Amino acid sequence: MSAAKNSQSVHSGEARSSAIMAAGTLVSRFLGFAKTWMLAVALGLGSTVNDTFINANNLPNLIFLLVAGGVFNAVLVPQIIKASKGPDRGADYISRLLTLAVLVLLGLTLLVTLAAPLVIDLTTQGYSPPQKALAVTFAFYCLPQIFFYGLYALLTQILNANGAFGPAMWAPIVNNVLAMAGLGMFIWILGANVDHPHTLDNWGPFQTFLVAGFSTIGVVAQTAVLLIPVLRLRLGLRPRFGWRGVGLGQAAKLSVWTLLTAAVGQLAFLYVMKIATIPGAERLRLEQSGQHEAAATLPGNAVLEVASQLYLLPHSIIALSLATVLFNRMTHASQTGNRAELRSALSHGLRTMAVATVFGALALFALAGPLGMFFSGGKPQDGVMLAQTLTILALSTPFMSANFMMSRVFYANEDARTPFLIQVILAAVNVVGAFVIQFLPVGQIIFAIAVLYTLGNILSVVISVWFLRRLLGHVDGPRVANSYIRMGYAALGSALAGTLALWLLGSYRADGFAWSSRPAAMVTIVVVGPVMLLAYLLLLRVFRVTELRDLLRPLLGRLGRGGAASASGESPTAARATVSDDTGLIPRISGEFDAASFRAGPDLSGFGPGGGQDEEDRYGGWTRPARSYLPEEEKPAPGAGSPFRRGTPLPGRRTRQEAGGRLFGRGRKHGRGE
């Protein structure tokens, strides 16, 4: 009886944590889009100043992820989790780690900030001296964010390791509110761009402070807010020096493939971002030569940034959460050598998240016009450029999410080398593609980059499937394809219904209602969106898509019934630690900092002895594996399970597990698992 009560208490607490995190993430994303909207109103979506600011403001997050992000997420996370289970709750170890991290971050931030002119030279192309001067000024304001992004990530890991998941999801709200306050004062004092154009000629230090200064103030506040719950943990943290024996070197060796994957992904994105700055530089030259009409038709990197934020929405809300939950099931299946269960978890994840991502793709495609006008800053021509970019990106949303779900299988199988190989291929395609794109007519560069990323998303799925077939024998392809086709029919029907509603509202005429103003565009979205959703739900029933229940039942169970299991039979998620969802495997087209990339994830230490929960309670009757993933406990080396490694088990064959090899083979508790 007491065990049942304890299980119910664990599930209820987990449901509350999930609800708190989900609510914080949704509110933060809503405010993030509000900030994006205000930035377009203040500076204009197709303006040189906006292009220049977005490029500089994205640099801190990208540089942090390139230089230190992989170390924080792949190396420090398991160390913090392990230390937090000690008698002192990790106070001594975390104090030393925090001291070391602060010193490294300070040095990195100081070095990069002083090198701001060089950083701008490396990440832009074709900037004139005045535009470069403004970019360097923006960079001096924004690059100090590197320190606070790193500290935010570390504090988040400490909180989550101690069971406090909510603060890190709610802290970015403070960031968005402060950034919006600066933009609000900018619009109030200096006027919106549509009425009072803001150019390099009339730009000054006060404008820079309101835009870039408040952006950095928001990041500082976001980090400072986390200090309150960290202090409330009463860990007794204080500066401590002496790092011999901390174990970071060994942990880094174990995570080398993950670190390389992140680095390759960020380097490729930085190069593509550099090519994306070409149109903005050309626009300025056209404006200075009096060719204002030609300049107004050139989309810059601000258009690509906003389009990418919109296109990533279905993935970030649904796919990330579902992949986090299913990772527990995948990990257990891999450790017990149950290939059929691992394949089933992948199939279930791909089909379930497609309910949202397939509809999201067609909805974004159909609503691209009103969305473009709403985020245009008030100029219809800017809205048209945004809509065109979004339509190119939108249809690849399901492929991006599918690739992310597939990558979880490799990581669950302790194989970080295969994702690295996939990343190298994708990075090569992106770099070569971007190099070719720079020679296209300047007005086509942003659209071509969108096409490049769409092709990259599709290619990533093809490559991942090839590797997964070597690992799993097959990936339940016919069943997955059948589900996607039926959902595609339903989404296409909903898009046709939305198209009819948009036609009635004049969305396909330049003088139509949807293009008359930003409020009219929002009204159009609010009216047509529910029409499309209702049509989609009805058509899902017509086409007998059962995955809708699989998507909704666990969500309703968590929020309404204290953690009920899903229809697929998965047990509630295991204890949570933190992992970064931003491994670099997904082609990045947005440099916007995403707090959800430091979301809660499976605590793999719980799979070892002393995990703290009854085996049947956690796994619903499955036998818990006998070893942990944590460093200093003989963790198999990441990448050892690569298909290129000798001794890889063939489909249907039992093989001895090599030291550092894949966990398929001896020790199966459920037969062959095929």
C-alpha cells in the first residue's frame, strides 16, 4: 500500500513538474514572439539596422554553444547529477565546478568582446564601413551575454539536479519582458519604423542602448533570477579553488563525439549566417544610391530569423517534449538488448509527433501570408518576403522533427559517433551550398538558404534511416509511412479549408483584408487557424489516425489525472536530470537563445543500482539495467556503437558486448528482442 502511495506521489510530483515547465515554456515562447513583433515594429523587418542588430545579438549564443555549450551539456551535466547524490548534496564539488566555470566564462567573454571587430569581420560579408561600425557597437553591447548564458546553463543544471525544474523555464520570461520594455520605450520615444524610418544616418547611442543594451540587461536578469532558487537550496556554495581530481578530463574524453558534433554544427551555421548578411549589405548600397524600390525587395537575415522562429514552433513545443519522454524507454530497450522495443519506441515517437508537426507544416504554409504581414513591422512588402521564406521552410518541419527523434536512438544506444558522422555530412552540404548561394542574384540568397535547409532536413532523415537500418534491421517503415500519408491527407484537407477561408478574407489580393494592417492579419489568423484545426481533427477521424489519442492521452493524464500512462503503454518518465536538446545535429537557422534547450531530461543515473525507485514501479515490470551511464563508473565510450566499429551485432545475432561497445547482446531478459 505504501509503495503504491509512494508511486502515486512520484507520478504526481512529476506531473506537476512537467506542467510547470510546459507552462513556463509556452509563456516564454509567447513573449518571445511578442518581442520579435515589437522589434519589427521598432526597426522594420526589412531594414539595415534590424539585420545588423540581429546578426550581432545572435553571436553570444552561437559563440557560447560553439566554444563552451557542448562542454556544459555533455561534460558537466553528469558530473553535477552524480555530485548532487553525495552526503553534502554536492556542495564542495559544485562550488569548485562553479568557480572554475565562472573564471573560464569570464576569460572567454572578455577575450571575445575585445575581439568584437574581428568577430564581425568573420561573421559578415560585404558590410560598408558605417554598417560595420554599427555592427561592432552592437557586438560590444551584446557579447557580454556569453558569460550570462553560460552561468544560466550551469545554474539550470544545479537546480534540475536538485529537482527544481520550474525556475529555469520561467526565468526567460524576465528576459523577454525587459527586452520588450526597451523596445516599448524606443517606439514611444522615437516612433515606429513605418512612420519614422530608422537608418544608419539617424542612429545614435541612445537608440543602441534601448535595443542592444536592454537585450543584454534582459539576459543578465534572466540569470540573476536563478540565483534566488539556487540560494534557497542551501547548498553552502562559495568560491573554491583546486580542481585536481575533479574528473572533467575523463568526462570530456567520454563526450568527445558529442562535443565535436556541436562544434561542427555551429561552425557550419556561422558560415551560412555570414552568407545571409550579403543581402543586407547590398540593400544599404542600393538605398545610398537612391534605388529605394529595388532595396525594398531584398530580404535580409532578419527575415530569415523570424521565419525560422515560426517554422521551429511545432518542433520545439511537441517534438522536444515527446523525445525527452521516449528517451527513457529507448535507453532501457538499448541496455537490455531489446531491439524490437527500441524500434517500437522510435516508431511510436515518429508517428505520434507527426500528428502535430504535419499539421503545423501545412498550417504555417497556408497562413504564411497573414503571419508575414503580422510580423512585417507594418510594410506589406516585408510581409511578402517573410511569407515566401516561411513557405519554403514550413514543409520540412516534419523531417526536422523526425531526424531529431531518430538521433535519440543513437544516443540511447550510447553511440555519439554516428550523429557526428551525420553532422559532418550535413555540415558539408550546408557549407558547400552556402558557398554556391553567394554567387546567386542577391535577391535570391535568403530564399536559397531556406531551400538549402529544407533539403538538409530531408537529407538528414534519409541518412539517419540508412544508419538505423544497420542498427535495427528496419525502422517499421511501412507503418510509419502509412501514418504520415494519412496525416498528410488530413493536413492537406485542412489546408484547403484554410485556403478557402483566406480567399473569403481577401488574403490573396494585395488590397485584401489580411494585408490591410497588422491587426487585420491577426484577425485573419485567429479566424482561419481554428477552422483549419477543426477540419484537421475531423479528417483525422475520417482517415482513422489513432496516433491523435497517443498524443493527447498522456498530456491529459499528466495534467488531469496525475501522471496516467499513455495509450502506448509507456510508463511515466523516470527521474529527471538535464540534457541539452541542442546538440547541433539539427541544422540551425536561428541564433535566438532557447531556454528549452536546457530542459529536464532523463536521469540516467537512475538506471543503476540504488536508483531509488522500485523496478516494477519505474519500468512497469521491466528489469532495471545493472549499470550507470555516469562518468567514473566505466561508462561505455560514446561512439563505440557506431556502425563502423568492429564487433557491431548483426540483426538477429547475439554477440558478446565489447568493452565500450553497444549494449545489444548478452544480458537480454526478454528473448531475442526481435
